Amino acid sequence: MEQRKQLTEKKSYSINTILKFFIFSFIGILMFFIPVELGGKSTILLDHIVTGIKTNLAPLTPYYALIVIILGAVLPFKNKTWNKTKVDMVFSIFKVFGIAVAVMAIFNIGPAVLFEPDMIPFLFNKLVIPVGLIVPVGAIFLTFLVGYGLLEFIGIIMEPVMKPIWKTPGKSAIDAVASFVGSYSIGLLITNRVFKEGKYTIKEACIIATGFSTVSATFMIVVAKTLGLMEQWNIYFWSTLVITFIVSAITVRLYPLSRKSDEYIIDNPDVHEKKEGNIFANAWSEGMEAAENSTPFLQNIYENLRDGFKMTMGILPSILSIGLFGLLLAKYTPVFDIIGYIFYPFTLLARVPDPMLAAKASGLEIAEMFLPALLVAGSDIITKYVIGVVSVSSILFFSASIPCILSTEIPISLKEILIIWAERTALTILIAAPVAYLLF
């Protein structure tokens, strides 16, 4: 009875807390979701800032990227994690190779075949440098989205739909939003911690890790820029978000996720209890509590910038090395043509204008999520949009997300991950193509 009374009592919050919630959340939304025209170019403010840095510091950005790549390649050896598993060992070697590719790119040394416009120059100038700037700068502004209650507010609002649609508890909405507005690494960090605390079952943790831990808005900007979709940024972003979670809702009902255990990994799990009362009142309360108990502003920015920079160090060497390896395989071997045949019936059925190219690009996504965008950058708008969505919605790729999932305590095998990837890719093609024809 006392607990019921406490639930129905309304707590008052200071004007400072309310202002913090609204002002900081608005700044976050403005930075990531509202296009602003500057210098004749209409795009989100984050993109304007990164473009400004690239333009004004152009001579320095290659050397900045090189330093980040060297730090990222050395870190696994310094932390003695490079040979923790076979996967870690392979990726650590690729990261070292990334240093060599970066040196080649900056000093223009190496075989001529690697300096064709769609090889090292494209990877380094159009991908590595933008990503190297977008992730840490984006991490600073993510402070406003995830640090002052908006995340918790959205999580509670989404609670009633999570269980019936995605078969996960309401709190998993926070993981989903954290991944989309933060990064898959943030989402996986949350998922793994909550799973170990006994708040997710094995099945729920696997669903969240493979269905919600997608690339962030900042990475999507790079994909959109590569594909020339920044003028349609809001259409691309929101439709991709919806399609990604529709695909997740379907895959939870397919093997292998449908066969995963409903057990917890601890003996006394923290079983989810549904909150009573008005959902908006609960969302408001959660948002206000988060704002009231938020980390001090400068510390929050520092922590987000630090995490963003760590992620940048982990990703840049992989993008260069695995990206170059993938491009060489795509251009000079039939490997991805063969993998592409898996998806050719789906691109054909969905009436994608260039079905074989789209199928090949879809297969290429398993190596690195940016590579499909590179392959179809000169194609028609329908193909570019479909592959832009596939790059995000497929979620699973070897240069980053798969090693991250395998490094958690979540019990899912590489074989199961590959099956889920194939299911997600095929479903995304079938859903994204009709959407593309409606939108464009």
C-alpha cells in the first residue's frame, strides 16, 4: 500500500532541472535532426561543424588521422588484449596493417593499383578523415541527447510496445535509442551490463545485441554523404530507423533467435516489473530524475569525448585495412559476387534498378558497413537508398560490431550471427525497395 502511495505521489522538480532537460535535449535534437542552411548548403549542424573543421584544417587532418590510427593499432598490444581470442588476434593484425595503409595514403607511396580513385584515396579522404572527425565531435553533442533525461523519457514512452513487438522488456528501448543516437558500442555496453545483472534473459540479450545495436547517427551521416543523400537526411534517417526495427521484429521470430533460452545467467534475476500509473507521468518522472542526477556538464562532455575518441581509435585502423582488403576482393575477385548471389533473388524480386550490383553491395556489408556505399556511390537514387538502409539495418559486420558482440558475455556463436546477418539483409532489401519507390 505504501509503495502504491509513493508511486502516485508527484515529486516536484526545480526550475533548473526542468530547464536542463528541455534546453539540453533541444540542443541535442537541433544538432542531429534539424537541417540548417549555411553557405548555400542545407544539412544538420553537426555536418556543418565537421565540414568547417575539414576545410579550415585541411593540411592537418591527414596527420591527425595517422596519429589516431597508430594509437588504435598500438592499444591492443599495450593492453595485452591482442591475442585474447583468435578474433582479437586477426583484428589486431589488421589494425597494424592499417598504419601501413595510412602512411601510404599520406606520403603517396605504394603500388599504383592501390592509388586508383576508388581505392586508398577514396577510403582515406572520403571515409577515414570524415569518420575520424565526426565520431569525436558527434560524441560531444551526444552529451545533450543521452545525458539529461531525453533517453530515459523516450525509453518509458516506448515501454508498452517493446514486449509484444520485439519480445524484450521496456528498458531495452534505452539500449535501442542509445545505439541509434550514440553507437553500437554504447548499446552493447549497456546490454552486457544489464544482462550480467540478471535483468535480461539469454534470448533478450541476443535479440538486443543483434537487433538494436546498430551504427549511430554520426556514422549514418558518413554513409549519407557518401551516397549523396544528405539533402534527404531526415527522410533517410527516420525511414532507416523504422525499417531497422521492423526487421528486428521479424528476426526475433526466426531461427536462431526464436530458439534462444529464456533463462537468466544468474540465480536471482531482477525480473522486470511494470510501472503503474500514467505512462507520460512516468516518462516525465524518469526524465526529470535523470536530469536532476546528471553528471556535471563539463565532466559529461569529457567522458563522452573520451569514449568517442576511444571508439575512433578502434575503428579507423579497421576501416582502412579491412576496407581496402574488401575493396580489393570486390574489384579483383568473385568472392562478393558469389556472396551476392544469396541476395540476388531478393534484389530482383524487390525490383531494385541494378539488382546484381545491389546484391553484391549487400554481401559486401559483412566485411565493413561503409563498403556497400562506396560500391554504389555512382548508382541511381533507388539503389543508393536501398543500400544505404542495408548498411545500417544489417547491423552485423566484421570490422567492428561482430567482434564487439563476441567480446561480451552474451552467449551467441559466430555461426548464429552470420545467419542473423543474412536474414536481416534479405528482409531489409524487401522492405527498403518499396519504401524507396514511395519516397523518391
